[in-house]
Amino acid sequence: MGGLREVAVPFVVPGPSGVAVRTRLGQLTVSDEEVLRRVGVHLGALAGRDLKARCRDGLAHDAEAWAVRKRELTPHSSARWAGSVTKATHDQWALARRGQFARIRSLEAGVRMIAHRLSLPVGSKGAKKTPGGYRSRREWHAKARRLRVLEDRLARERADCAAGRVRVVRGGKRLARTRHHLPAARLTESRWRQQWEAQRWFVQADGESGKRYGNETLRIAPDGEVSIRLPSPLKELANAPHGRYVLAGRITFAHRGQEWADRVEADRAVAYRIHYDVARGRWYVTASWQIPVFRTIPMAAALTHGVIGVDMNADHLAAWRLDVHGNPTGSPRRFCYDLTGTATHRDAQVRHALTRLLHWAKARGVQAIAVEDLDFTGEKTREKHGGRKRFRQLVSGLPTGRLRARLTSMADQTGIAVIAVDPAYTSRWGAQHWQKPLTSTTRITTRHDAASIAIGRRAQGYSVRRRAAPPRAHRSDVHGHRTAQAGPDAPGREGPRRRVPGPRTRSVPPDVERTRATSASTTVRDAPDAQVWVQDSLLLTD
């Protein structure tokens, strides 16, 4: 056990800090769609120009440079539009910077792994957690060449990081590369061009508390009326006073609609984003606002009614309910999902599985769900897992971050706490201690079901191991009555056990003495040649 790492303490995951709801912009006229397109194209060009300036500044960027960029954009739009564009640019550059750091860590891990395996003799076997040498001289030579390639890439990434250079593709790098593989993506050039242009549009504005309905640029009234403050070059398209354009359609938010209405009526800040879905041919609007992060409930209060341990897998969530003592109750549950297809389909599958999980927890009266605090950032490299391509694809396809974020956001509305536990050894120890005892002729307990028990017990502070049996002598009351069998308030717990006639052995039942006596008398009485002795009456005379 000396080689095991220390298990981190479980903690209650804090709730979400923001809310985003989306609805469709319906009942739009031809002129409405034309205005939205022209606004998106114009502001998208400004956003691209501003992103170029931000990337050119690199690490030398400061508050003064930010103000200069904003002043340059204001004559071509407005002060508020310029503020939204520059803020979105700053967030995009920061995201690219974090991705650059992650790329460097991945390359460093790959270089270390290849260098270690190249230093070992060809064909040498590795240890339990350390891979051995490469299988053949051919593979050794190929990996030696790949090591030089990774070292060159790592040197370039480190140089870019030191200089503050990042590479950002407005519209998405994946969509840009799809242009060279249109048959595989089942797209025509015109269809791809529509998606590319729509992704590069910019129609989003940050909210501002104190302004009418919480947003002066993109304004949505409580009755669903949508109006846009047009940029300066497009003011001739206005159909309302003060350079505004009012859309013909009305919108309603089905989810959190009352919460959104309360905010806009109180003139609290709400940010909006209008985007176009080319595949469906529909316009959508997304409203988002910040919410205060409530103080997480104590761990003991969350575990008052037990916990549900959840083990995430490639195609399902394995869940099992545990009582307050860490014992599994009832039968395990599985919530399946399909992670193939588009990103929208995968996200919907995860959301539906989590919805069923939360409904089940609510019906059972449980106030806490335990999940593993997974992070596969360092587990996706092909250098660590070698030719196990299917395993690498499996690990890369698990939506660990998205699932936890979705679960935290959805559980916050149901009053259920999410407890994150250390994922170390949960599958191994769960299968070792719980899989076989819980398997019967009518129920097959899988390794994932057993892992969910280990996750739940770790969240409760119990060890994964089942309760050890008492010593052999203590199983038969050799040392007297075991007071641990009864609670402190049980009557007669300190008294002797009830006397049961007969010997106290495992081979003879307690009432064997009485049974044998009865059998013997019956045998003697029924025997044909037996002589029955009868006692004479006692003499009562003197």
C-alpha cells in the first residue's frame, strides 16, 4: 500500500455564477432578416480588425491600448458597440492564451514519455504504471524521428508564449479546415460559405444596470419586443426613434422566463447575443446574466438523507443510492446516452441523462450526488497509450468538464448538492470489495455499478472497503454478550441472553435435547416387545 497516492478530501461543488437562456426569433420579415445580416457583417468586420490589433499588441497590451482600440471603433459603430467588441476580443485572446499553455503541457508530456521509452532497451517490459521500451527497432526509429518533431513544435510554442503571440481563427479552426474536406463533411461550397460567414458575424451586446430594461444596445422589453441600436453607418435603416430598429416578431423565454422578466423590469443588466443557424435556417437570441454564488451547504447537511454515487462511462451513467451508513439500497440505475454525432446532439444526450438522474434523486429524497473530479488533460496523448487508439478515442470522447458543469447548473435548481471526490482507485476497489457480494442469480453487478458505490462511500467519508468481520471467537459469544449488537437505548442490552434449552454447538440445534427425549419415549412405547414399567402408588398410611 506504500505506492498508493494520497486521496484528496471530497468537497461540495459551488453553484453556477451565471445563467444563459435561449429562444427563437420567430415571425421575422424579409427586411428584419436583411437588417440583422447587415448589422452582423458590419460589426463582424470591426471585430476582426480589433482582434488583429489585440494580437499584434501581445503582452504589451494595457488599459491605455484598450482605450485606444475602443476610440478607433466608436466612429464606425457607437460607444457601447465598441465596448462589446473590445471585451469580446479580449476574452477571445485570453481563451487562446489558455489553450496555448495547455498545448505546451501536452507537448512536454509527449517529449518526456518518448524520451523515457527510447532510453530503455528494445522489447523490455514495463512496470505496472510505467511503460517499457518499444517493441521493435522499426518502432524505435519512428519514435526517435517523432521526438525531434515534437521538440521542434515545443520550441515554437514556447517562443510564441514568451513573445505573447497567439493564433485565433474567427469562425473556428475546425470549420476552416472543413473547407478542404467538403465531400467528407457532406457540404457544398456555397453551404460551407454560408456557415463560415454566419460564424464570423457579431451581434452581441453586454448589459448595463440602470439602463432601460438592462441593455441600451440590444433591448428586449418584458412583452417580448426586440429593438436594436443600429451602428452609425446603418442608421438609415432605422424604423424607430433614436436610430433604433424594432423587429416585427415577439419572443418569450420558456426557461427561466419569470426570472428574466423580473430582471428587465428592474432595469438590471442582461447581455444578449443574436445568431443565425444555417442548418435550420432560424434566428436565435441568447440572454445571459450573472447570479450571486450562494454559499455551499455543509457536507454533513448534504449527506443527511444519504447520497447517490455516479460513475461516468462512455455510454452511460452508473448510479446507486447509499443510505447514511454507506450501505447500497435498492437496485443500481443506468442512464444511457449516445456521444456520437454533432456537438449539439451530444450536448442534448448528456442533458437528458442528467435530467433523468436528478428526477430519480428527487423522487428518492436524496439531497446529494457524488461524482468523480475527473480531468483527462494529461491522459489523451498518444505517446502514453501507444497503439491503443480506441482507448485514446474513448478517453477523449468523455465529456468530463461539460458533464460536471451541466450537472452543477441543473442540480442548483433542484436543491441537490454535487460532491466531487477524488477518482483514485474507485473502479479497482469498488470491483474488489462490492462487485461479487452484490451479484446474485437475479442481479448482475457490473464493475461500473461497484465503482458508483465506492464514489458514494468516499463522499460520505467512509472507506471503500466493506466492514470487516469480527474475530472468530467473537462470533459465538465466547466473551459474553456483544453490546455492539444493540443501540445504547435498547432495553436489557446489558443483561444476559435468553436461556435456550439444549447444547450451544453449531452441529446440534438448540432444542435437540427435548426432541431426542420425545423421540426416545415414542420409540419405547411403540416397540412391540417392550415392557412398560409402572410405578406403584405411594403408601399414605402410617
